[in-house]
Amino acid sequence: MNCIGMEFFEELLKRPSMFKDESKLDINFIPEELPHREKELSLLSQLFLGLITNPNTISRKVLITGKTGIGKTVTVKCFGKLLENASKKRNINIMYAHVNCRKERTSYKVLIKIIQILDRNFPKRGYSLQDLLDVLIEFLHRNDMHILIVLDELSYLINKHEDLIYSLTRINDDAIKCDQRLSIIGIVRDLSCLNNLDVSTMSTLQTNIIDFKKYSREQIFDILKYRADISLKKNVLSDKMIEMISEITFNSSDVRCGLNIIWKSCKIAESKNLKYINSECIRLGNQDLLPYSTIDVLECMNSQKLSFLLAIIKALNNYDKVKISFNEALKMYYIICENVEMKPRSNSQLWNYLQEFKRENLIATKTVSERIKGRHTIIEIPDLSLPHLKRNTIEMLNAKGFKI
């Protein structure tokens, strides 16, 4: 065994840490307090109060909308804990199930995820979609349970898989005076995606809409200061430095970016044996960061989709162009596939990937017409750092076993 790594750990463990609890800077941490989202928590509580006061007599459908990184998911998760705790005190069986539709992608996978939250041992295969709906309803009735299903990133189910959304919103339509066992919260970035739903489903979801507004600079400061107070030791990060991070975060509109800068700045300060975080640590901590919304998208991609994105990035670099054609991206993709011994996807599938990249704000496309060549698609990446995007894409491909 190589002991050098062990020596590194022993040396690091001897150093005093600036962290009180670094897990409280993690983007998945649900804090006890949510500064400046009290109004939204209160509104959710009012809307779902009937689930506790009159169990199984109502079904609520709520839609939450707002830009990335402004607290939609963490607020809903916090509300889910509050709802479960309040119901347990009154011996009411309410379960909270949070599903990210971007990760699960299909109606079948979303429904399996929901059922496995209720029953960990439920098999992943062997059922039709209708079978799964029947299993879910039967489970809820058998256990006298009401479930609040949160469909985060709901837009990823719309278009191809709206059958599940329709089924869940209309699950009790055929029954008369039956118990109401299911409520829904949908989370979307903007309401335009609902235009692709059928009229009845859209009207059902639009009954209760909560619009999360962007945080102000002052509100971002309060949020970052609260997280710094519960995660870092006293005097490690001054208010002046939090103001600096708040300004960077305000420009990106993503609070998760600010949390990551605090964490990374603290690691840099520790590596330099400093007693507190200074402005240079923050500047270094802000380097080489992609927006968290972009990282979220990359983490949910399969190896084929990541390879095609890498092909676009490499084609832009290698051809030294601001824009490339779809055919140029294809040529680079085939080279990458050959190098890593990956079977290429069809052109139609790659075209679908291109449309998904566009929806995920990774690329921009434009269709141009030329007399000789006819119509063709032009691709560019206008809003992201190519080196940073390339590095993150390669890292994720490497993690999947493809050495680039």
C-alpha cells in the first residue's frame, strides 16, 4: 500500500479547520431557516392546510415557478419536512416524495421512483405505466396514506411524457366520493412549457401558482451570512467579504454559486494556513466555476450525450470558430467515438440531443440558407466558458469510464 496519501491526510488532520460544519454549505443541505422565503413557506402551508384539518378529503395541485438558484427546491423540501412533522403529531399519515424529472426523464422512471420512496424493495421492471398507477393507489389506500408528490424540473416530462402528468392530476376523476390520496407540486423555471400540455391538464395545474422572485443583493447577503454563521467558525469570514461574494452571486442570480464560493474560498484559505478568508481567496474561489444550473444538466447526461457535447466544444476549439455547422460537430463526434471505442448514435438521435442542449441553455442554434448548400444549422456556445465546460464534460466522461 502506498502510504504517501495517508501521510497527507495525517498532516491535514493536524491543522486547525476553519469549518464548524462544512456540510451546511452543501447545495443539498436543508437549513432550519430560509431567510426571505418565509412568505412562500407560509403560502404553501395555507394551501395544504386542508390535508391536515380534513385528511383525505382534498387534493391540492400547486405550480411553483422562478429562475434557477433562487430557492424553489430547498423551500419545497423544507415545506415537505414541515408537513410530515405536523401530520405525524396528529397521527395523520402524509408522505412527501420529491422527484427530479430531469434525472428520471420518463414517466415510467418517475413513477418507479415515487413507488420506491414508499417501498424500497419494489422492483424496477415488469410493470406497465397503468400497472404502476394502480400499485400506487392501492398502496395509499391500504396504508391510509396521502402522498404529496413534487415533480421538480417538470418541463422535462412535458411534450413526450405528459401522459403521467394527466394521469396524476386526474387520478380520482372516475370515482365518486372516494378518499383523496394524492397532491402535486410542480416546479418549473417558467410557465411557457405548459403551453405543450392539453387544455384540461394545464387548467388544473394553473389553479395555484407561486412565483418565486429573484433575490436582491441585500437578501443574498442575509442568506450567505446565515450559511456562513452555521458552517464556519467565528471571524473566519467578515461581512465585507460576504458582501464581495454577494455581489458575484447577484450577477449570476444563483445562490448555490455563492455557497460554493464560500466553501472553495475557505479551502483555499486553509491551504495557505490563513486565519481568515481574504479577497484573494474569494477571487481564486470564483475561478473555473460553471453555473450550478449547467453542472446539474451535465450530471444528468449519459455518456453519448456528453460525448456529443464534447464534440461541439472541440469543434469550436479546433476549427477556431465562433460558430460551427451541425456536420462539423458530427465529424468531431465520430472521431471521439472511435478514440474511446464507443458506438455512435444515429444522426436523428444526435439532432434530438442538439435540441435538448438548446433547451438546457448550453448552446444556441440558427438555421441559415445558402443557394448552393441549402438550409443548415449553425451552432454556438455564447454564454459559457469553453475551457471550463470542456474540463467538466471530460471529468464526467472519465467518471463514466471513458478516458478522453
